[in-house]
Amino acid sequence: MDIRFLESFVIVAECGSIAEAARRLNVTPATLAQRLKTLESDLGHSLVNRVGRTVRATGSGLAILPHARELVEAARDLRAIAANDVPAGQLRLGATATGLTGLLPGIITALSSRHPKIDYFVRPGSSVDLYHRVIAGELDAAIIVQPQFPVPKSADWLTLRADPLLLIAPEHLPVGPAHAMIASHPFIRYDRNQWGGQLVDDYLRRHDLKVREWLELDALDAIAALVDRGLGVAIVPDWAPPWPEGLRLQKVSLPGRAMRRTGLLWNRSGARIAAVHALVEVCGTLYP
């Protein structure tokens, strides 16, 4: 049984779409469909049902899914172990939206040039979700907002950026004291379920600022776009570029030194530890 076919089934089950799974695996939908057909023939059972563009695992598919995941992970671990401490195999990474665009491309470019035997799986997500996936061993490392509590001894942390919180306002708005602008205009809040949003909330409370909140969002680029349209002001971290193109914004410094720190969280042990150490070394070089 080809391990690639099992991996294809796992990803189809996770995505619920042949097309999306094919994009993640960098194969054609026809190739992916043939892999599933061959796997079903080998096992003697139908593994997925197709309803329009949606794909769902059958009862048989759900039954084997956990075991298929274990076999796929074990195969990846074998590649890393066989490399004999040479950074190789699949590095499983996570990144927040701003980490995905502003930090990860440069990191992977530098790491790939030094260690071409490493390949990558990248999962986007919130800092909270990615933190728990790293701690649980589902990911090797992730670029996230620094938690406001100590990380467990099984993991480690490297700060990559310290971004000051700032006020963003529409270009046409007269600039005054930042706190007066926050209090006198509609406020677009950075989602308090996000660790970065909790930093904003803490800043408002520490400075006893009352806001005319009308919207709460977890996407920083969407917040910036709404401010650009004149729909309010917001407090956001001055995140790593790129920012959305064409925005007409004012960035106003805030009193006090409120920072959002973004960095790398990683597991200190595992089959891919050589690749993880190579990742940490590259991050330390790029962000000393």
C-alpha cells in the first residue's frame, strides 16, 4: 500500500474537497481521485462519499482515519530518523495570518537554501490554536503571538519581532491626542479571543479608555481596510509588512510602551528535532 495514497485520503477527509486537497498536495484532482479509487480497491471498502463538490468520509473511512494519520506520521518520522541527525523530512509548521505573510516566507527561503532536504507542511491559524497544536505535538513549531504565561518545559520560545500597538485612523481625520481620538470616534476592536486583541483590551483598561465599539474582528487586514473606508479607528500592532495595498491610513503613536511580541514556539524533542534546530538557528540569524 502506497503511503502517499493514505496521505491523500487523510487530507481529503480533512479538507472535505478533492480540489482543495489536490492543491495542498500539489497534484491534479484527477490524480487524487485515482489515488482514492486505488486505496478503496486495496481495502475493499468505499472511504468517501461525493456530494456535489463536497467529500465526506464514509463509516469505513472514519474508522480507518485515525490509523491512517498514525501511519502517515510514522512514515514522515522514519524519513527524518533515517537522515541521521541531518535536517530532513517534513517540518510541520503553523503561523498566524501576519506571520504567514510577513515572517514565514523569508524564514523558509533561508532554511531551504541551507537544508534542501527539508520539506514543509504549514497550517494557518490563531495563536491560541497553534500554541495548543505545538504543545500536543501536532506541529513541530509555530509563529505566534507570545502567550502571557510561561511556556511548558517541553517547549521553547524565541522572540522574532516586538511590534508597538498604534492607533490607525482614516487619512482625512484631523489628528489630535491619540486617547481623545479613540474616545470620540467609532472604534473597531481587535478580537478579544485573540492574544493580540487581549493586549489591546488590556491597554484600554489600563488607561481607562471608554470606546464607542461597533465591530469586533479577528483579521487585522480587514480592520485596516474598514478604517481606510472611514468607518472608525482601531488599535492594532504595527505588524510586519506587507499591509494591504492602497490603504490611506494615519498611524498615530500611543502613550506608553505597549508591545505585541511575535515569535517561534517549538517542541524541544521529537523525530524532526534536527530540522527544528535548523529552523531555530535560521530564525536567530534573521532576527537576532
